[in-house]
Amino acid sequence: MDLTVIWAVIIAFAVAMYVVMDGFDLGIGILFPSVPVGPDRDQAMNSIAPVWDGNETWLVLGGGGLMAAFPLAYAIVLPALYAPLIAMLLGLVFRGVAFEFRWRDPGHRKFWDAGFCLGSLVATFAQGITLGALLQGIEVHGRAYGGGWWDWLTPFSLLTGASLVTAYALLGAAWLIWKTEGALNALARRFATWLLPAFLLVVGAVSLATPLLEGVPKYHERWFQWPGLLVTAIMPFAFGGTALLCWQGIRRGRDWLPFATALGLFALTLVGLGISIWPDVIPGRVTIWQAASPPQSQAFMLVGAAVLVPIILAYTAWSYWVFRGKVGAHGYH
Amino acid sequence: MHDPDGIALILARAQFAFTISFHFIFPAFSIGLASYLAVLEGLWLKTGQEKYLNLFKYWLKIFAIGFAMGVVSGIVMSYQFGTNWSVFSDKAGPVIGPLMAYEVLTAFFLEAGFLGVMLFGMGRVGKKLHFAATLAVAVGTCISAFWILAANSWMQTPQGYAINAAGQFVPQSWPEIIFNPSFPYRLVHTVLAAYLTTALAVGGVAAWHHLKGRKTPEVKTMFSMAMWMAALVAPIQIFAGDQHGLNTHHYQPVKIMALEGHFQSHPEGAPLYLFGWPDQAAQTMRFPIAIPHLGSLLLEHDWNAPMRGLDTVPREDQPPAAIIFWSFRIMVGLGFLMFGLGLWSLLARWRKKLHDWTWLHRLALVMGPSGFVAVIAGWVTTEVGRQPWVVYGLLRTRDAVSPIGAPGVTGSLVAFVIVYFSVFAAGTWYMLKLMAHAPAAGETAPVSAPIRSAGITAAAAVEPDGKEPR
């Protein structure tokens, strides 16, 4: 099989892992101001304290892997999205240190809580803008970005930014339903009852707006040609069914159900994005084969990835297993 | 890019230098501290002495803060290659990228995966499994150093590559790329530097409590351990540094010319300039204090060995001499001070006065942050000494930069400066606050929630009887 295709799948997998894993802990940051100060907030924070660092490592794998396997794409996309990416990195700085700092300095806990929330919000919004900017097309001259300062800023990218904020918030609320109990659990269910409809609304809006983009990529062709057509036929049913299950889970289901079904909705959305973008790495401009690093690079890394990714998944799962169950107000018990 | 004055280039370089220098402080500390924590936990498991457990918990809280700052400043680095050095990423990505991908796969995930258990899991997994998690984190930090220094060393002494039609470096031999000529020296020198830095920081904290009269068994133990490290590692480090310098002299002679201030060639033996002001514009050393022939003796092991100077190197290929002349001297000077501290502590130990000599404690306190200064000075020496190249002799820094204009880089640089100074200053302050109280019996583990009324404190979770409360 084609090395480049394998690497495209691996990078897509890393990005997907990042989106769902950092998605729920960024989502908790977004919801943070609505969570009452005191034991509820502590509980929400404690539920992700042992795992956020591992979750964010997938972002480093996505970035590092992109540079290694598709250096041309890395070299074009990152300068094109300079401002949102710098904003994302700074947002991640604030929210990352807040995990430690808020305990260390009760006098300024309000400040670090605000940093945790704003950092999460900015990072998420910037990631959503990044997605929108990629989908709407990036100007390429030769082997470099050829557009202007503000190309990334359009109504469409603002829509995708807001969509991702909604999506991560839903995932965060679902995580809280799973991992917490009592008042916070009830509160998270209330959040989710309006976040799920909001999520469906924004996904619908992005799905409708994408084919209308006046860019280079011809997204509708990909959806209405084999094998995209198969997915097009199944997708609405799969999405609708999962959303319905999620809704039931939020209303009165088992505590794990909303999170599991929200993951399902994310997976379906990501599959949809994959169909839109494949086989490009920069939609409409650069294919994965044009951006690919030499086979010597991809083969060398594949040996490591084939052995290490399963091991990583195993000990990551073990770490989640160690911190299984409800978190409680005083850390995991 | 339209950048006739090179302002955008200077700003991009300033931003990289700023963010990497800040970032480097944290791993330098966490590499050493993770190993120290593993040693402490191992000693506790082996001897059952409570003081080791108390020290472990004490430093674990400090480690958690430093590690978090290392993670967030590190994520910035992994993206900055693309945002600000896109041409470098395009051209060198096929070589540098896989090395960094291996760093993520073998080190970052390992550290992150076991950090949660190390910090919060003592009551949830057995003692041995917890120790395994601590070891995994410690090993992870060293693996991380391995890969990132392989990448950095390849940029200093590239080999094992070809260049394709698109101008990209194409890997030809991975063993040659990874084990490039400067790599073993840089790896040993850097990891030793991290250990020494941590030992001095631990020693400084212990010295502070000695001076304050808080000589708990924990304080005494950590001072003794730190001084052993200083006494043993400082001389090894001086030797390793000398070997690294000789390696650089062989593979990057221009860097050595600049950091020694050798503007002129010396056919009959070069002096060693102790001090002076390298004036690059005039291509001469001002106000030199020199020892004749010592330069040749140190670098060539021969009093009269002829040595070339920067007069044999075109001006556009010279690194900025004044910066690295001084950063090198700061590093070496501190290295010898560390050596002196180690010797003095041996004398005190021999005279059974290790915990009594206040002047020794005062020096150890002052030397507490010296490792960080030396690490940054050394890093500046090797990185600025690589200029004007980003891949030595092959790709110039000015040709590697992203097409981002000066206003954009100014904005991001200002943002980084403000955020880093405020956030990392706060973090450093919290670490200092933790260090300000002496480790003592009943030390608490890193707490997630500060209120622990329900009797499930992590401290209770590690009672020696091994019962694990739920």
C-alpha cells in the first residue's frame, strides 16, 4: 500500500484523537464560568487534571507528524494561519498552567479560572477558524503561502470557529455527566439539553455552507460521486440516529451514554470532513502526494508508529482506567 | 518576502530565541528532577525511611508546576518551526520532522501517559506500579533529550542526506543522521547540565533552610545528595564540555574562532583571551587580557600549533563573536564555580561540617540558580555560534524564514513576551513559595483539591502499611 496514504490516515487519526480528547477538556474550560465556584468547579477540574497533558500530546503529534510526513503542507498552512495559530498557542499556555496554578494560589484562583476559561475558548475558536480557513481554500504561490494577512478571517471561518466552540462544549458537558455526580451532574445535563440542538444546528449550517463556498475545492462532487455517495446516503440516518440516542442519554439515560454518543457524532462529523478534503492536504491546492516527504522519511517513521501507537493507546487506556469512576469533590475515589 | 532591511528576519530570530530560551529552562529542570524523584522514591521503597517519601512529595509538587510550564511552552515550539521558519520546515522537514515525530511517540506520550499516575495515582495503584510510573516519566525526559538533541546536532553537523530537485534534504542514512558527529558530545553535555542544574537548585533550597536553621532530616539529606552531585558531576561535566569543544573545533572551527575571539590567524600558536571586547566591525579584539599560546595548547594540545582566525572567513559567514565570546565565558566560569562548590562540600563532609559551615551554605544558595544561567549561556553559545546558518554550511538562516512581514512578527513577539513573562513569572513564584517551606515529616502529595475533609488525602493513601483507602 502507498506509504503516503498510510501517513495521511495516521495524521488524520492523530488529529481526530486530538479533537475528541482535548475536545472534552477544552469544552470544560468553555463551560467553566457557568459552573458554580467551589466544589463543583474543583470537581470539574479534577476530572481532567490527570489526563489533559496526554490529550494535548496528540496536537504535538499532529503538528510534528505533519512536518515529518507532509512538510510542504506544514510549511504552507502554518504561515497562512499565523494569527489564529499564535492565538491558539497562547490560549493553550494559559489554560495549561491553570491546572496547577489555581491550587497553588487560592488568592488569585479567580484569575486563573478566568485564564482557564478564556484560554480554552480562544484555543477552540482558533482551531475552528483554522478548519474554516482550510476548507475555504488557501492561496499558494510556488512552495509557499501566497495570500494576505487576513485571508483566514471570513464569515465562514467565524462560523466554523463558533461551531467548534459549541461542539467542544457539548463534549465537555457529556464528559461531566459521565464523570461527576450530584448537582454538577444535573447541571451538565441541563447544559447538554441545549448544547446538543445547538451542535446539530451549527453542523447543519457548516454542512450547507461548505458546498456554497466560492473556492477552488469542489466539495459537492466528492459527496455525489462513488464512494462518497454511499456515505451521503447513509450519513443523515447515522447522524440522526446517534443524535437521538444522545438526546435520550442526556434526558434520562445512563451516565456514560451521552459521552459515548457525542463521540459517535464527532466521529461521523470527522468522516464527513475527511470525504470533503480527501485526497488533498490543502483542499483544492495540494494533494497528499504533492506534499509528501520522501519515502525514506515516511518509511522510517512508519516503523516507529506501527510499533509505538498501539503501545501508546494501551498505556493511555490504562491511565484512564486508573482514574475510572466518578471523580468526587476531592479528587478521584 | 519584501524585507529589504531584514527587520522581519531579526524579529523572527528574536522570537525563536526568546521562546526556546524560556522553554529550555523547564526541561533542563524536569530532566534532572524526574530522575531525582525516581531516586528518592526508589530509596524510600528500598529503605522504608520516611524522609525519602517526604522529599519525594515535596519535590513532586514543584516538579508538577515546572512540567506544566515545559509542556505549554513546548507545544509552542512544535508549531513555531512552521509558523516562522516555513522554508526550513519545507526543506529540512524530511530529516528533522521524523526525529521530532519519534520524540513525540517515544517520549512525550510516555511522560504524559504516566504523569497523571505519578502525580495523583499513589492511592490508586500499588507502590511498585507507582514507582514504575515515576521511572517511565524520568526515562521519558531522557528519551526526549535524545531525539531533540539528535535533531539539533544534525543542524550543526549535518550528514547522511542528499538534496532533491525541490531543494529538500532527503535522508540517505538514518544512523548517520541520528549519530552525527556532534550528537554524542552534545547529548552527554546537555543531560549532565540538566542533572547539575537540578542538583544546584536542590542544593540552593537546602542551603536556604540550613541558613534559616531548619535542619530537618529531609533538609540535611537533600543538601548532602545535592553536594554529592555537584562534587561528582561538575568535574565530569568540565571534561565532557572540553571534549564537546574539541569536537566543535574539528567540525565547526569558525564557531570556535568566534567564541575565542580569534580574529587574526596565529601561525605560531594562538593565545587564550581571558577577557576582552570582540569588535566584529573592526575585526579585532579590544582590551584583550590574554595568555600567550594557551589557546593552541587547549585546542590542539600543542603550545605552538598554528591556528586560523576569522581573517580566513568571509565576513558574511562569521557568527556574532561578541555574544558567544561572553556567553561561553559565563558558562565556563559558572562551571568552575560549581566545581569549586563541590570540592568545598567534600572538604566540609570530610571534616564532618557539611551542615555547619554557613559560608558553604551561602555559596550553595547563591549558586542555586547558576545551572539555569549556565544552560542558557551554553545554548546561546552553540546556537548563535551556528549562525549565519540554520543547517550548518548548507541553508542560511535568512533563507529559511517564513513569508511573514515585520508587523505580524512584531505582534506575536510582543504577545509572547507579555504572556511568558507574566505566566512563567507566576509559575516561578509558586515554585519559590513551595521551596520556601522546609520539607518535613508529613509532607503532603500534590493535591488536586485543597480541601481534604473526607479523609482521602493522598498522604493517607501512601501509609507505609500499604493499605489503599478508597
